[in-house]
Amino acid sequence: MTDETLTIGTYRYDTTAALFDGSVGLDGTDIVMRTAATLPEIFERAVRKDEYDIAELGLTFYLRLLESGLPYVALPIFPNRVFRHSCVFVNTHSGINGPADLTGRTIGEFGTYDQDSGVWAKGILMDEYGFDPAANRWVIGGLEYASPPFDFIPHPHPSNVEVTNAPADATLSEMLDAGEIDALFSANVPQCALDGSPNVARLFPDFEPLERDYHRRTGIFPIMHTVVVRQDLLDARPDLVREVYDTFCRAKDQAAERYRRHRRLYQVQTMVPWMNALIERNEAQFGPDHWPYGIAANRTALDTYLRYHHEQGLSPRRLQIEDVFAAQFLDT
């Protein structure tokens, strides 16, 4: 018989699979795992419906709500990380052949101006190529299904940045394919690109060497999402929440160990040719823990993201790591 029941809302990743299948659990606590078809659904249920004790939440979603009294506080758990040179798509007839050609263009984004992937993509382009978001027109809409901007978060942006909504019946994927927008900053690969449309290409077609070089120079593996816990639970049961953090760590480590163990079998449990070589290259570049949790190993990435968030007009003040994460976890 358990003493406590915790409801956790998150996507099912390698990093969280052990929580879903029960191979990693919490002594004396019954964990109820919940997910959804899309990540924004999880975010909305956390923000609007208060469904979870602990939830995955996009960093920008959390930061936009931080000063309005959100009843959650962040733990340094990062289940979703993606390098973002690869997330900028262009219409091949737009004349965009490199970052400098983005100036003065109409660019789409899913759901909100500066979602997590957009914060990183804009910030990297600003740092590395002199990109200026204010020199463009931004169109917000649904990626594959027509939808208005997310209505469960604020939508801040600088007054000198032009942001409009996509037509009510339009999708950003279709608009990119048709040339109605010149480019798209997207967390997901648009279907038109997956279908091989000749009208769509990546801004950086050979993105992996660029992303690897970026990591070598900066040490940053971009973080998209964090995990938040109800403040009242943290206040009442700080030891329990620390155990939850450790449980997320063990689930992530179990997934990493599975990849290490399967090197012996050339990763034959996957259908990806040369997966073993990829795992070995990644270990050589990232070291044994290529997906770290905690503050110390992620301080540069987190501080860079907070700088980007402020520079892009999403935070009214330059937040520090200590403003964002639960004080009990600043030593991790």
C-alpha cells in the first residue's frame, strides 16, 4: 500500500519510458503517468486545467507565466533537447540561400511567436550571423492543422516586431509550400518537407556538421523543456520532490545505459543503419553522460536561453537561473 499518489504529465521519450513502463518507480508512492497526442496539449492541461502534480512544460511557456503566479516551480530535469540549426525551413523560390537572406522576409511560427525552438533558432542566428527578428514579418498559426495561437499563455513580443495571425483556414506547412511565407521556424519537420516538396528546403541543408561545431565551441546542447512541480507539494514534501528528481534521473540513465549496452550488438534493436557508429561518435563528442540533468552541467545552456528570452522581448527582465529553478535544486 502506498502513502502518496503523484500524477505526472509528460511525453513518452527514451528519457521517460521507464516511468511509463514501471521499471523505474518511487518507493512508497504510486506514480500515475499521463501523456497526450501532442506536447502543447500537455502544457495546456498543466497551465489551464491543473491536472498534474508534476508536468513537462516548454521553457518559454514556463517563463512567460513565471511572474503571473504560476503554481509550479521548475526542477532541472530536461526531457526534450534538440539542436536547432535544422529547424529553419525556406521556400526554394524565395531567394533565401543563407542566413543573410532572411532579412525582410515573412516567416511562420507554430502557436506563438518564439516557441522554445524559435527562441533557440533566433538566438543562435543573432549570435552567429547577425540576424535581427525585427527586420521580418512573423505569421503565427497551426503547422499541419489550421489553428489560432495558443490561448493559454501570454504572447509578448517587442513593439517593433510585426506579428500577425495566419488566415483562419491556412496551415503554415501549406503556406510555406505555396510561397505565401518565405520561411518557417518549426519545432517539427513540416509535412511538405517530409513529402519531398521541391518548393521547400532547410536553411542549412547539411546541418549536422554545423550543430556539432556549435556544440564543440559553446558546450551547449539546447534545452527545450523542463519539468515543473506544484509549489505546494514542494513546500510540504521537499524530500519527496527530491526523490522524484532522482527518479527522473534514473529513468534517463536507464535509457542511456540501454544504448551503451546495445553497442555490443551494433544497435540491432533499431532499424537505423550505422546507428552504432552514430552512438560512438556522440559518446566521443559528448562524453558518457550526453543528456545531463541538474544545474551545473547545464548552466551555460540555461543562462544562454534566459539571455535569448530577454533579448527577444519575452521576459521583462533578464532572469537568472536562481529565479527559475527551485532553490532546493540549485546544488545539482
